[in-house]
Amino acid sequence: MLIEEIRRLEMKLMGQKPTACSACKGELLYEGGGAYRCVKCGHVELDAFGKVKKFLDTNGPAPSIVIERATGVNKKYIERMLNENWLEVYKHTELGDQGKK
């Protein structure tokens, strides 16, 4: 259990968590899925997990280098998220025409 907690902490530290709203510098509240909403203006900020999740939800499976270029999130971090099952990605062939989850 301790190793798992250390890994979670590492992921948070590597996750490029936003500390204030980029629009108004207001306080952010975590909404889940890597998204943080500003309590002052409602603007949504994404941490690294949120950026990768949004990319995959929008574009479907892609090589980690493509995701890195599109999101600015380090390829090693992306691969770690996938290897440790932080994200679920299905190949188009596994779901027929649905293509992605």
C-alpha cells in the first residue's frame, strides 16, 4: 500500500497541477478527471492528466509522441499513465465502429 501511495504522490507532482486560474488568478477547485474550475470566473484549467484525457477523448488512440506534441505533456509521463492504467484506451479494432472510449 505504501508503494501505491508513493506512486500517486509522484503522479501528482509530475501532473503539472495548476495552482491558480490563468484568466483571473482565482482559486481552483478540483472537479475530477484532471479538471479544475475557478471559483471566481468559472474558467476550467487542466493538469497533465486532464490534457492527455481530453486529447484521447477527442482524438482516440495515438502514439505517445503525437500526444506529447499536441498537449505539451512529457512522453514519459503519458506512457506511465497508460502503463499504470490511469487511462483506458481502446483500439478501433476492439470496438468496431465505436473506435474509442
